[in-house]
Amino acid sequence: MDLFDKCRQFDLALQSVKARNRFFYSRAISPAAAPLTTRDGRELINLGSSNYLGLTEHPKVKAATAAAIAEYGTGSAGSRLLTGTPHRPLGLRHFHLVLCHFPLGLRHF
């Protein structure tokens, strides 16, 4: 079997999947993280965005995000095990421990 035979075989399989309406493809939505979104001209409830409270578009959240990016950047800087933990998350974990009397998340510091 040569390369073209493999391509024809793949194309036949693809056409079969499409004919059975089982072909998955990503569809554009706008806006991406809002509780209500539009896809193919229809307004839909977006249950997959993890934006349950609709706060991603709130001006204070956007301002705080921009300030955090300006101060810390956008990268993780690598594994905490190898590079250490920035001071800010440690402060948050300590605050949560004092306020709630148990550690934040599953990790202990």
C-alpha cells in the first residue's frame, strides 16, 4: 500500500464519519467566557466556561488581572519544586490558614 492508498483510505473513513454526523469540529463562539454566548447566530447558555458568576468581564476583575500581569508576568516560571514559590501565593496561603484554620488546597506549605 503506497501513501496515496493510505490517503484514500483515510478520506473514505472521514466521509463515513461525516455521513453519520459524528465528525467533531470546533465552532467559534463569542464571547468565549460569558454566561451567555452566541454560536452560529444563536444565543446559548455557556455551561462550559467555568465563569459561573459572570465575573470575567467585570471591570474590577479585569483591572486586578492587568495589575497582576504587570507585576508577575504571564508565565508560571516552572515547577514550584525546582524554582520556588513567589511570595504572593505564600502570603495568600498563610492568610487562608489563619482565617479558615486549614490550608488552602491540598498542598501544605
